[in-house]
Amino acid sequence: MSAATTGTGIDGALRARLAAHVRDVPDFPKVGVVFKDITPLLADARAFRECVDALAAPWRTQGIDAICAIEARGFIFGAALARALDTGFVPLRKPGKLPATTLGADFELEYGSARLEVHADALAPGARVLIIDDVLATGGTLVAARQLIERLGAGIAGAAVVVELAFLHGRARWPADVPLNALIRY
């Protein structure tokens, strides 16, 4: 699991194939930002399959009880990963989107603030959870997800993202002793 803790855990050829499907979109969502667009990766069946397989590989023998994925693009990878690991899927949603009693956590983003919510009964106490998102930027979203899961009494097995924007230092906000796997780092 050490590869997951420190970085990508995939070989350079696969990393290059996946990165070739990530498009830069300048000045989105605001001037001066270069957005990393993963939609070309999703549109290519082989790249998407390889991405999900690479996300799943470090966790296959780790006894994961649930995938908690962050709205919205995290859902795409989280649902596919839950299927690949034969486990449950728990959505971490924007406010007001879940119908039953929820818990929430506020956090800061690169462009402002936001909130995540989860159903109060979504996870059994002691469940081993893997958090999934598409991008790790400043780390606020992963921190909020971790807080919610811990408030439910579940344990964090680790986290995985497709893209890490290392220059924003989000990994520094993640506990060093909890695995964090990023397939592509910029």
C-alpha cells in the first residue's frame, strides 16, 4: 500500500495513456485557471476501463466495505469502482439533494466555499471506507468527506483520485498515515 500513500502506484506508460485523455481548458471556471477536463477520458472506453482498474488495484485485498464518492464527477468513478470491488456505494452530495436525515460538513474550495452531506444512516459503525473523487486540488473536499465518514463512526481505509494538482498542496491536508492514491499528478 506504500505506493498509494505516496503517489500514483501505476506504471509510467499507463499514466501517460491516461494523461493523454485529460484536456486543459484555459480560463475555466474563471480567468487564470487551467481546468483539467476528464471528459475525454470518460468518452474513451479503453482509457476509462484502465482508469477504473488502476483505481481499484491497490484496494482489491483491503476489505473495503463501501465507496464514498463526492458529487458530481466523483460519482462516475465511485460507482464504477464500487462495481469493480463488489462493494456498496455511498454518495456524498451537495446540500438539499438527499431525502433523509443528513450530516453535513462545510469546506473551502479554490473558488469559494461549499458543503457536503451524507445520509446519517449511510454507513455502519466500523465500516472500512474508500473515498473517491476525480481531482485533488486544495484538499478541502477530501477533508470534509473524511470528517463526515468519521462522524458516522466508520473508518477511512484511504482515498483515491484520478488527477492530483500537486502545485496546490492538497495532499498536505490529508493524514500522512492514511493512503492517498492519485493516478495522474500535475
